[in-house]
Amino acid sequence: MVKILYSEKNITKTLIIENNKTILDLSRKENIAIEGSCNGSMACSTCHVIIHKDWISKLPKPCIDEKEMLLLLPNYTKNSRLGCQIVITDQLEGLQFSLPEDV
Ligand code: FES
């Protein structure tokens, strides 16, 4: 089990998820408003999340397909990732994320 921090409106919650699940899985379990309409096949980008600045460089780099999907987003930031592509491991204990601003 891994602790992940989720921030919304200046409130940070500690959430627990099993290893090898994704941020999309965690969001569904915790009723965080991520749509994830393609269920992780990298065809929708509705699982867009913002990774805390202290964590973005600690994640494996996005693959080319993920990067291309992210660059199409109107609210893309340098800390944007697709939640379905972030697989939770022990190394990510304490990872912090939030949702992007609406556009
Ligand atoms: Fe569709 Fe992540 S759920 S790209």
C-alpha cells in the first residue's frame, strides 16, 4: 500500500492505494472527479492531472504518445500528466497531485 496526497482547494488529503494501480484507479476509488473515459488506453486525456512540482521529475518520463496527448490540452502545464499512465509503486510514496484548472 502506498500513500498518495491529493490536493483540492487548499486542502490536502492522504489517500491509500495498492501498488501497481494508477492515479486513475485511485481517483475512481476515492470519487475524485477524473473522467478517464478511455479507461487508460491513452485515447481521451480526460484523466489529466497536475503533479506537484517536487514530484514531476521523480516520475518516469511520459512516452511519446502521452506527451502528444498532453500537448493538445488547452490547460496543459509542465507538470501535466495522464493519470492513467502513472503507475503507483513504493518509490512514489508521498506523491502529490491535483486536478487541472477548468478551461
Ligand atoms: Fe483516457 Fe487516460 S483515461 S487517456
